[in-house]
Amino acid sequence: MSSYGQPQNIQQQLINWFNYVDKDRSGAVDVKELQQALMQAGLRFSLMSCNMLLRLFDSTQTGTVNFQEFSNLYGWIQQKQMSYMQFDTDRNGYLDLREIHQALFHAGYNLDQYAFYSAVRAYDVDHNGRMSMTEYVGLCAFLQIATNTFVSFDTQRTGNVTLNLSQFIYAAAQCK
């Protein structure tokens, strides 16, 4: 195993993908370069999803990820892919609403029906009532960012927050 928790052959592939898009050799990739690197891995994410993924793993808030952050991001995507495959019980390559709900519940997201349907509707890009793997990963990235933002306001850890308009706008903008 490599120092980033990836098997050596995967680690070398990650290095290759990262270096392929890091044309200026800065040691960091921005959102467009991240999208290209993930395409090298056969993952076709929208720029919006790549932006959310980048923000999840950009520990310095520079708008870029270094190689270690990229490696961690890729590992996170792999975990979501494994969850996706586990809950695709009919093995049709998509998650239907029941499967999405089960996968999210298993991941710790106990959403009421309004929050669940709103989130799914927002990330079901083709509006067909089912999710591809990239749609599901985008949804998971959104939910993680939303959770992180919520927790930053829930200082007492009660599961409830009160926001003024400015705070609400800040929170909403963080989740985009």
C-alpha cells in the first residue's frame, strides 16, 4: 500500500492522471484540471460536481487540490462507487428512488421525504427518476458540503440552527 491508502498500481495511475493535467507543474490542479484528471479515470463529472468535490478536499481553500488531496478525493469517489454498486440491487446500472434512499440512509443521511426528493431532483440531471453513478456521487458531494456547512452553524450540536438572512445566503452559497 502507498502512503495515501491506495494500492501501489492505483497510486501510480493517480500520479499519472494528476501529472497529465498539471501542465504548469505547480503541484496543484484547479477545477477544470480536476475534471480532466477524473476523465482520465473514466469518470465524467459535470464542472459543478467537480467544483463541489474540489471544495470538499481543498484543505487550504485555494481553489486547487494537491496530489495528496486528489488521492483522498479519488478514494472518496471509490467509496461512493462501492456504495452505489452495493445498493444497485437489480444490477441495472442505475439507482431508483428506493435504492437511492437506502444508500443515503446507510451513509448516515436520514432525510425527510421533502429534503430527499428535493435533493434527488436537483442531482437527477436527466430527470428520469433514477441516478447514474456520477449523479449519485454529485448528490453525495452536495450532501457532505451541506452537512459540513450545517455543522459549522450548529455549535451546540443540537441538530437545529437559527439563521438570519445573511447566514442563510452564506450557507446556501456554500452548498452550490
